[in-house]
Amino acid sequence: MEIAQVNFNMKRSISVIVPTIGRPESLVALLASLAVQTRLPDEIIVADGSSTNQIQSLLDEPRWRESGLTVHTVRISPPNAVS
């Protein structure tokens, strides 16, 4: 049997997946915390199950890009389907 070799010099990626139904204050606190980490995540994926555009508007704010975060949004349908 052959043992696979692992290349520990290979850059690892970090993805953060955040399910949310509203709660913009909590999302702001989470993003602010991620923005000051020693190693920023390569991407943040927010699964938005709210029925308004409030979360999307918050994520579109330039402060997240300016802090080095890459944030993607996935709208969940029907609303409130994220738990």
C-alpha cells in the first residue's frame, strides 16, 4: 500500500460560511471580527434567508472591501429557510 505525501507548503484557503436570517448587528460584529484576524479568510459566503434587502445593503458597504474581505451572498428561497 502506498502512503500519500502531503505538501505542507501548499497555501490553504479559508472560507467562512455564515447562515443568517436578518440580525444585521450580529453580522456587522462578525465581519468586523474577521477583518482584524491575523489571517483573513479568502472568502466569506453569507447565506441570506431574510425577506428584505437589509443584509445585502449591509454587505455592499465599501468598508468590507476596504478591510480586505471578500464577501459573497447567496439568497435563500423561500425566505426563512436558513436555520
